[in-house]
Amino acid sequence: MENHWNDFQPSAKRQKNDTYTFASLPETTPEETPDILQTSNPEEIRSKTVMVAETTFFNQQNKDFWHRTDLSHLRPYDFPYVRALLQQKPVDTLSPEDIKHKEHVRTSIQVVTRAYEEEYLREPVRKERPCIMGEQCQGMHLTHVTENAFVIREFLLPTEEEEYKRTGKLPAEGRLCLMCKRSEIARAFINIRADGMGVKSNVMLQDYRNIVGEEGEYCMDDCILSSPTIFQGILEPVVLHLRNAYRLRINDGIRYYEQWRMKYPGQQNHFLTQAPETSN
């Protein structure tokens, strides 16, 4: 009788299959594949800090427009992304196109006199608006001014002031005061120099310039300017912001900041503030 298919026979031994050795495996010849040539520049490796800053920046731009003026989203790690947009490695030579571009930009930089600026170093009156920085305005953070510190009026370029006088309308967006504007220009300029970088030819840190070396104006010693060999975003002199260069004064009940440490051309410092001469 034939065994049932489910019967278990422990005495039955499993037959071994044929074994193969490596020597008996078929030999294959490696295929010849052409080298893949690189057709583009390798992708720049970005740090995590830059990636986080970039994400934060674009998230803010995607918000509703009435929230875009909120500055509370700004954090220190935003700056590496902004610097990456502006900076480039220094170049030894300038092309004719770069020179032509700079000459064109220079004509758009507005000239402001010292007297014009001093009228903007006071508190706002009537319809004038305060600095967009509010309580973070530089006018509120002069360490030697312990009482009566104030938010300075917003700074208008000469063409904007003419428009305001003609129509009575201020720009749609608020502006920085003169101190804060000087401070931001100096901050960007010093960051660029500290990084050992220049900026792209289409980048400008200034939209106005100061007059130096003329009677009643500023001295070059109190201004900043790009290196003669590296373009750092400043084509014409701009006064360097120093918190200890201002002091408070009140005229007819209106608070002003006086630029008492920024001397006039040809003016000698007082003997108490003048640095002693070194002997050879």
C-alpha cells in the first residue's frame, strides 16, 4: 500500500543537491562604460546656519503683506544668508562694465550737507514720524544720556523732503532715523571687511553721501569709504556712527542731539581730547 502523503518517515534522508565552486561559475568580463563628464559647476555646500536663515527669510516673505513690516522675526542667524547674497571674493581688477556701472550709480547717490543732517537729529514735531525702530532707535541707547533720551525723527533724503513739502505726504513706508541709518551702513561695512570680502558690483550700502573737506562740513577722519583696491559697497564718504559722538541739547523745548565730537575741517581738537603726539 502506498504511504499517505502526510505520513512522516524519519528514516528518509534528504538528497543533497549538486554543489558549485567559484571556479565553476561562468566568467564575466567587465563592461566598458564611458566616464560621465561634469557639465556644470559643483553645487556649493551651504552650512546649516545659512539654510536655516534662508528658510526663515522666505517664510517671512510668504506672509500676508500687512505682517511683513513686523521686525520681530529677525534673528542673528538671518545675517549669514543676507551676507551670502551680497558678498563676493575680492577681485584684483575691474572690468569696463563694472566701472561704467559704478559711475552710473554714483550719479544716483544724493548729497546731503551737515546742516541738513543736523535738522534730522531731533525729536519729531507736528506731522513728522519717528524712527521706524521705535524703542530700539539709537537715540534711546546712548549710554551717557541717562535722562531725556528720545526716538529721533525719520530721515528723509532731499528728494523725499521736497516731495513732502510740496504735497504734504510722507513716503508710504517708514524710514530709519539718521543715527540708525549710519549704524546699519557701518554694521554692514564692518562685517564685509571683517569677512575679508568685497561685494557684488550691483550692491550699494548707501543712497546718500556726505561732503568732506569743505567749510562747515565733515572731516574724512570721521567717515568710512571702500578700500581703493576692493569694492565694499560704499563709493562716497558716509559719516561713521559713534554713540559717544553725540550729546543732548534742548532748544525752545525741542530735544536735539549735537555732533560735538565730529570736528569741522581745519578745526583743532580741545587739548583735553586731543591725543598726545609721539616723539621719534
